[in-house]
Amino acid sequence: MKLTCPSCGTESLSGFKFCGECGAKFDVRFSSSDSIPVPANASIDTLDGNIAERRQLTVMFCDLVDSTQLSDYLDPEDLREIIHHYQKACGEIVHRYDGHIAQFLGDGLLVYFGFPHAHEDDARRAAVSALEMINAIKALNRAFTLPKNHTLAVRIGINTGLVVTSELGSGVKKEHLALGKTPNVAARLQSLAGANQILISDASYQLIKDDFNFHPKGKLQIKGIAEAVTAYQVIESIDNKHNIIEASGKTSSKIIGREHELKKLLSLWDKTVEGQGCIAVVNGDAGIGKSRLLKACRDELNSDEYQLVVARCHAYGETSTFSPVVNVLQRVIGLTASLSVDEKRNKLRSFLEREKFDIEEDFPLFATFLGLPLSARDKAIIISPQKRKTRMIELVAELLVRSSQQLPMLLIFEDLHWVDPSTLELLNNLIDVVPQHNIFAVFTCRPNFDIPWRESDSLNILHVDNLEQIDIESMLLSLTNNKALPPEIIEHIVNKTDGIPLFVEELTKMLLESDLLRFVGNKFVLNDAVSENLILEQSIPATLQDSLTARLDSMGAAKEVAQLGAALGREFSYRLLRSVISKGQDELDAALQDLVDAELLYRRGLPPNADFIFKHALIQDAAASSLLKSHKQKLHQRIASVLIDEYTTITENRPEQIAHHFTAAANYETALDWWIKAGSHALEQSASVEAIEHAKQGLNLLQHVSDSERNRRRELYLQMTLGPVLTATKGYAAPEVENAYKRAHELCKTVGVGEDLFPVLWGFYAFSVVRSEFLEALDAATQMLDIADKLQDESMQIESHQALGLINYFMGQPQLAMRHIEKVLELDSKSRDRSFTYKSGQDAGVCNLAFAALNSWLLGNAEQAEHYSKQAIQLARELDHPFSLAYALNFSAWLSYMQGKPEKTKIYAQEEIDLSEEHAFFWIHKGKLLLGWALAQADDMEEIKRGHSLIKDGFHAYKEPGARLGQTLQIAIDTSICLREGNTEEGLEIVANGLQAVDETGEVFWHAELLRLKAELLSKDDPEQSLNYYQQAISIAEQQAALGLVQRVTDSMDAFTAQQRVVNK
């Protein structure tokens, strides 16, 4: 391709900013394919296909400073030569670190690290490349004669972030470019950098902050970017993660879940100190904690009693001969970058003299090995390169052995899976030497590395496994300084990280810095309106993105299969994948086998009946997030359609899966219908937590659809699903329950008819009655009965009479309550339609029997009460409805308390607690209260106190969301234990609260019992007042026709009277 100068008309080759004849500037950009040759792997011709995708990328812009001024002083041919060498030098550096030159922009470069193939340290590669480019430019200054007061320099900007990579252009002129904010910020940072300065964004800084020295530049206002960008200048590499000799500073936290491995390493060290050198290979996946384990081992040692040598292989060092060994020697000798060549030679000479090496013979070998030029006085090396290499291996081993004779040596070689062949040869030689000396050689590697010394008697292999959940939870407490995280966040971290400590740490840090959490008291809590879906939508931490993408990129053509599988879920079947993918069977099978061999997938069974599971949830997330949104939406639409057409089992039993795929396909109205089905199905299965999440998922989609009558009706169904399950898990009186039913009531006014209004009224009744707002509850229940009678719907009539019976029971009208209870008994049958059980979350027949028992006891029929109680539990078990069973168990325990039977109370309460723990029911709090009463009937004072503590905890947790129903009975229980403890003063305070509650709410069914308890509390100190309260109690019980309470108070007063006779005598 040629360019025509707009000034003089001369044709020039593409690749320059200026005309070769007159020096006029070309306003054109061109790619590497039109410029000087670049490494083959940097050419867009080698990219795997033309599929656009989303990925994290580190983008570098590099520009030659003041090149326009140079054109005023240099002949264009000379300028061409300089730019040619500048581009060549930069191209070689980029190639060395496996970067991709996307474009040569005349005297500028656009470079990608992480495309077309990602690496787990792309940001670091970019920064190291930038530093080397500056050194290369300084070398060019020495190579070329430049005009006076002119030097070559570059400006470099680096940024990391999300991009879309896509092939752009038309015809033969096409380029793969990264689109998005990320390259724009990198370009602007480059323009703000000074000569030979590297500016990086905060996003890049967070990935490499431990590897370099920086100078903070503060917040920079960048043209075209709304928010100021925090920038840092890269000064130099400090290689902290790759230290050769490290200080043995203590770690900040105790090692978790690696106690066995640590004990093994320390025992091997003890053998080494005794003169028997040992070799250990610590093997495990990336991020599993191999380095952390070695650091914990060092922390156990006394730093004055051993010497530490640490080397690390680099991913980009597999072809750099002896790279980690050279770095070791440079550190040991002190050959820093700031020293001149002569100073480095002098330091090396002094070091070798101190270590008693033969200067004449060995200095030239060490100097050449370390890349130092020989001076005229140095002896020339006349042996062959192979013999020179062999001799250097011997010299390095000799140096280590000499050092170990002074102090035992801990020699650590990290990341052996990236070792270069020459270094591995040196290590093979060293392995034979270690057992005879005080050297403990420890190597870390990943499972794919073939350990060459398996036959050595001195070799010990330690495989580091994933952490168990209990260890993850301990690690979370360590990361949060013992501040508790919400259960939802813990579950998310456990599920996403698969026990890999690095994943746990980085995901936790990201979540702590997010808007999901706030700190309250001594714990973290979820912010308002944070749903499980919002937690799941959190992106992969940037610190892990490169590593995960690198693993996917390494799979070649199999990556597309991984992406499609990720869209299906963490686990997917071969049959389903085969139904949605366009590849042939042989090609698909080969790709899946590659993914299994690479341990990205696990396979269970054999095709066509095989299932596949992503080894790590974050790998699945990385694969799914790399798809373009438009492609992903089409894919999810296709998956949903296939599931509906070919998988009836999923359609019927897993509607949430189809809802998920329609949501991901942005087919929101269809997704709403499926979320409604999913919520209803979960209700039928008594899966309360799942029903809540399905309903919330649907409600979240309403913002994406129009405010039509159809969509309002959809919202009504979702709110009606949410109401009963929130009742079951949060409690009837929780604000969330009120909000759901209030919104449903509003929607009924616009779209609802009688049938739709009925469950909403039921929700208002339930919410009101549990808050002891009896008049509001009575009004709602009366309206329910009106609708039921109008529609002649027996199921609705049962619900309405059961509600009215319950209200009248608590309002102290047991005879009226019994009329409604008996009406339900008349209408109810085992064969009736029980669909409303799943709408309300509880079965009216079970509830009615439970209150038939309580009401019968109040009316003085203890035998009938026992009969109804057993029937309630039996019916709940037959229906296999856990919430109704918890309901029946609670009130059977309640009845047993009223009867004064602690052992029966304990049995019912314990089963209630166990069932509630399993299903996350709020009944657990009531169960603990009743269990506490049963325990407190023991003669042992410690047991009484333990029971009293359970009572207080249960009562507090029950009333926390605003529940007040039955509080007079619960206060009576609390008061009765104060009596057993002999704590009259506290008992009087508590019973006063109960009597106040009677006045405030009208809950009078247990009024007589509160007065009886107050009489007992006063019986010793004020017998006259005590007798007065007994008489009041009997009067109230008789007015209510509560014969059970009349008998209870009478028995107590008779005992009091008898006692008084004894006292009077």
C-alpha cells in the first residue's frame, strides 16, 4: 500500500507519519501488516476465527516524544531509519512478553496484553514491557547521532478493563481491535505522561501494586471521560512476588486448613538441620495456597538459624535460559540495575573472592552467565558452549553447597511448571547433591507438571487440596477481622470459590468493597433491596479475570464449547449441549474430551448419557461472560426453546431453569410467566426460600416491561406468591409481608376480581392478627367470608371461618370461636380442593384443628382438646406439608404447656425446632420458647436458668419483626419461671408488661392467667392484694366461659388459702 503526499504529491510506502520527500505529515493510521515485519504470533492473520467477544484486556499506548520536531532537523531517510529501529525494538519486547501489536500508528504503538491469548499476569507483562521499551529507547540514543539538545524518548499509557474485541474494517483492510472505554483511557494517559514516563490507571495498579515502585499522580481529568482517573507512574520493578532472597517477616494471620501439610514440612526441615537434606514438591492448582503454605513454614523457623533462597519461574521465562537462576545470583551478589557495568563487575569479583572461587577461571564464566561483558584483563573462555553450561551448573551447585555449610539452607523454587529446560537441568544436578548437605529444597508446581525426580528416595510430594467449608468460613472471619458476614454472602463465596483460597480472598475483598454490604455493630449486613440475584450478578474480580481467561484461551477450538456449556449452567447434560450446538458430533466429542483432560470439566457417565460439571464456578462465569450480549441472548433463547420442546421433565419440575434462560435472553414478558410458574411450583413443594427468590426474580423484571394490565396481573401473581412464603420465613408480622400484601391489594383495585382479592384479604388478615390488630383482622376476615358466601366457594368459606375462629379465640370469646371452628369441621374433608394451602402457605384444616384443641381446653373439655391436637398433627403429616406440621406441633406444645405437661411439651417443641431449622421457618423461635418452659420445670437451678434463657431468646426473636399475637401467654411463661427462680421483683415487672399488653391490644384470652401469676407473686409479701387478684382472675375467666382457666385459678387460689391458714395458725 502506498500513500500520496498531500503537499508535494510524492508516493511513499505506508508505515510513516511524514512524507519522505518534503516531510509533510500524513493523516493516516495503518496496521502492523502494512509496516515493518513483526513476530508471527502478533499478526492478526493468526487469530482464532473472527468471533467477537468480551474480555478483560490490558491496553498499552506508546508514542515517540516530539517526533514532529525531529522531522525538522533530520533527513526523512534518517528519520525513517530511527523509527524503523524504534518499532523493531518495541516489537521484539512485546513479542517476548507475548503481547499483541494491534496497530503501528506511525511513531506510536497500540499493544494488547491478554489478546488473542490471555495470561494470568497480563498487567505485569505490560508494565515490564514498558520499562524495557524505555531502556531500549535509551540504547537507541547511544546508537544514533541526533541533533543537538534532542534525545529519543517515549510516553506510555496503560489501562486494564473490559473490552469487546472484534474484527473491524471492510474488504481486505480488516483489523482486530478492542472497543470500549479501556483503550480510550490508555490513550489519554499516554498523552499526559512525560518523556520516558509510564502512567497506569488505578485498575492496572490494583493488579500489580506489589510488583513495582510507583509515584502517585492523583486524580487526572481526562478529556472525554466523565470521572477523573486515578493514575500512577511506574518507576521500577521491585519483584516482590518473585523475591530471590526474602525477609522472614511474620504473616498476618494463622494458616487455615493446611495444618497437616505444615507439620510435614517442618518435620522435613528438622531432618535437614540434622544433616539429612530433603526434597519436597508442593503440588496444587493455581491459587490453592502453595506459596502461603511455604510462608507459614518459614514463620515457624528462627530467621537467625537458617538462610533463605527463593526463586520463581515466570510464565514468560520458559524460553529464557537460566532466568530464575540468574535472578538469584543477581540478588545474592547485589547487582542492581542502578550500577554501572564496571561496578557490577567489581561486585561480582569481590563476591567470588569472598566465597573463595578461582577468580581467573570462574570469573569469566560467572560474568558471561550474568550478561556482563568481559574486560581486556579477563581470561577468554575457550571451552565450548555446552561445556561452559555444564561447568556453570556445577559452579551454582557448589555455591549453594558452600553456603549451606555455614547455615542450613531453605531453597524454594516456585512455579516449576514454567521452568526453562536449562534451569531444570541444573535442578536435576542439584537433586543429587541435596541429600548429603544441609539443604531443604522445596518446589511448587501445578498438577500438569511432570515431576522428574519421582524415583528419588529423598523426594516428598505434598498435594494441597481445596479447603473445606468450615475452613472457608474461618478464612472469611480472618479476612474481615472477625466480623460476621451475612449467610447469603458466605453461601455465595463458598459456592463460587470451590475452596480455592485465592478465589476466596479476592472475591471476598471485592464484595467488601461493593455496595452490597454495610457495617452495623460488629457485623456486615446486606444493604436494602439486595437480592440473591444481585449477589450472583457480581462480576469476577479483576485480579482473577486474566488467570481464568488464560485457561480458556489455552483450549483453542474447545473454548467455544466451554462458552456454550457455561450458558447452560455449572452442570449440563451432553444431550442438551448436543441439541443447542451446531458442531458435528465428532468435533463436539473431541472438544469435550479436551476440556476434561485440561480439568476444566468433570464428566459423569459416557455420551450420550453423560453429564458435565465445571470444575470451578468462576471458570464457568469467565466462559459465560466472554460471550457478546447479543450472542448470549440468542443462545439463551435457543436453550429455552429446546427445553420447552424436548424436555418436559424440566418444564414441569424445573420451570425456574426456563425462566432463567428467557431472562438471560431479554425475553422479559415470557420470563415473567415462567417465574410465576417457578414460584407456584416451589410453593407446592414447600420450598419457601426458593419461592421467595423466584418471585423476586420476576418482580425485578417489571422494570423492563410496559405498565400494561397484563403485566400488572403478572405482578399480582408474583406478590401473591411472595406473601405466604415471606410469612413462613420472616413471620406473619414482618414488614416485608405487609409490603407484599399492600401492593397486591393496590393491584386488585385495577385488575383483580373476587377470586384474586380473596388471598390478598387473607394476607391482610394474617398480617393484622399476628400484630394483634384484631379489629383490622376481623374486618378482613369478614370481607373474606362475604366473598366466599357470594361465590359459594367451600374452600374460601373454610379459610374465612378458620380466621374468624382464631380471632375470637384471642379476643377471649371461646364460645363464638367454637361456632366458627365447628363450621370448618363440618365443611372440611380430606378429599377437598386444597389449592389455597399453597397460596396461603398453611392448611386451614390443620390450623382449625390446632385451635379446636386450644379452644376446647379453654372451654373445659380437656379430653376433646387432646383429640383435636392429635388430629391436627396427623392431618399435617398426611398432607406432607411441612409448614402446617410446624404449625400443628407448635400449638400442640402450647396445649401441653397449658395442661402442665413438660415432657410432652419438650417432644413437640423439639420436633418443631428441627423442622423449622430444615425449612427456615420462623416457628423455630416459638419452639425454643416452649422448649425453654419444659426444661425450666426441672428441679436443677442450672437447668431452670438454661430454660429461662431459651424463653427470653425465643420471645425476643419472635417479636422482633413486629409480632405480638400470643404475647400474653409468652409473658405468662416468662413470669412463671421467675416464680420458680424466686425472682419476685423481675416477675412483677414482666407480668405488668403482660397486663399492659392486654389493655393495648385486646388480647384477653390469657388475661386471667396473668392475674393468677401476679397473685402468686404477691402471695408472701401482700396476701390481701394476692387474694384480690385471684378473685379478679376467676371473675374474668367466668365471664369468658373459659372453664379451663376457672379451674386453673381456683386450684391455685385454694392452695393459697390453705397456705394462709397454716401461716395464721
